[in-house]
Amino acid sequence: MKIFVAGASGVIGRLLLPQLVQAGHDVIGMTRKEEQRGAIEKTGAKTILADVFDREQIMKILDEVKPDVVIHQLTSLSQGSSSENARIRIEGTRNLVDAAKQAQVQKIIAQSISWAYEPGTTPATEETALDIHASMPRKTTINGVLSLEEAVKEIPEHVILRYGTLYGPATWFGKNGDTAKKVMNQEIKATNGVSSFVHVEDAANAALLALEWPTGTYNIVDDEPGKGIDWLPVYAQVLGAPVPDIQPEANSWERGASNHKAKNEIGWTLKYPTWRTGFSKSYSK
């Protein structure tokens, strides 16, 4: 298949491209940065330099490429701005989907998140409503997710991957990532809030496998949603960081998510089934 990957130089994209190429696909990776061209082409993929906010440019590119599948891995996380990330989910996705429709693309696979669900006391399933009544600043993120998912569903075949919190190399939880630095400085407290994690390798593998998955939305998380009072000390120990302070509180939406659908209905398997062992396996490399 001819596959167009938007966000090819991101933390998932850089792992996904070589897998797609090795599987025999004709892969075109899109990035905004010329300096990423070499890394993309080293995988065997072709490179297209483009800005997803340039609507005319994106429309022209997809009309010329005419891919069978578009994989949407675009984010704007480097500055930690929820508004910029929401913008790319809203405006960027709109441009990408409209271009895909014009080019008669039949399938799209898109990155979403698993912590956008409404408040609850049990891990959220894909049938759980998103947190549409959230207040600011969380509402900015929710609006972006809603817009992205609604747009993606306009493509005949669509797979929405609601990723858990990514950890592993080049993520915020990587050894030199922003979260790791904050934990080293004891800037993050361990709370009762529940998170669901997924190793970046498992996240990339899900995007590859989703080429064959039926239309739908899937939580791409590991097997063990964990409270901050449980996972943060384990993570800190692996980093060699001080023991984190405990602050026994939680946001009502910090509930984690269930991967039952992806595992039991589709047969997805994880290389890192739980953060409990995944942290140490990942960062001991």
C-alpha cells in the first residue's frame, strides 16, 4: 500500500516508518523540518516537507500522492502548549481530512488520547463519553480531541487510537525528558490520580497493526492503570531520583482506561504489558 504519514518525525512516527517500510509498503513521511529529512529517508521512506496549516499545500500534496492510507501522528508538544496542540488537532486535522477526501483516500489512522474521558471511578472504555463539560484549561484539550475524532470519522474507514501516556525513549518520560527532569527535582507529587501508560514501541506497533483493524476507536494502553502513589515512586527509583512527596488528592477525570477491546476483540498484544516492569526494562537499556 501507499501510506502517507503526517508527523513522520515525531516520537511514534520515527518508530513507525521503518516498520511500515519493512512490511513492504510505499511510505511517504511528512515533516515541517528540513533537518528531519535524512532521518526519514534513512528508514527507506520518501520525504515531503509541508506545513499542515497550509491548507492549499496539503490539498495539492495528497491529490498528487493519492495514498491508500493516511496515518495522522501530528502533535505540537515540544513547547508543552495545550492550545498549540489543540490547534493542530482542530485546524491541522481539518486540512488533512479534507485533503484525504479530495484524494479519495479510503482509510485514515489517527492519534488521540485516553485521558479525555468524563469523570468516573473505573477505567474508561471506548463507550465512555468524553469530558465535554470540562472546565478550562482542560476544556482546550477536550475540544481539540473532539474536533479531531469527528473529522477523522468522515473518512469511510477510520481507526482512532486513544493512546495512554507515552513513555520510553524520546518521550517526556525518557531519561532526558521534561517529566524525568521534574521528577529528579522533586517537582511532581505522587497523588491518587489514576493514569494509563503505553510504551512508545507498543504505540507505534498499534499504528502498524491498525492498517488491518476494522473501523473503530481503541484505547491503546497497557494492562495496569496506576495511581500516582504507586507508579511515581517506581519511576523515580528507576531514574535514581529522590522519593517523591505524596499529595493524596486526584482530579475526578484521572481514572485510567481499559484496553479490553483492543486486546480481546482485535488480539493486540503488548511488548510492555505494565509500567511496573516497563519502566525498568525501558530505561535500563
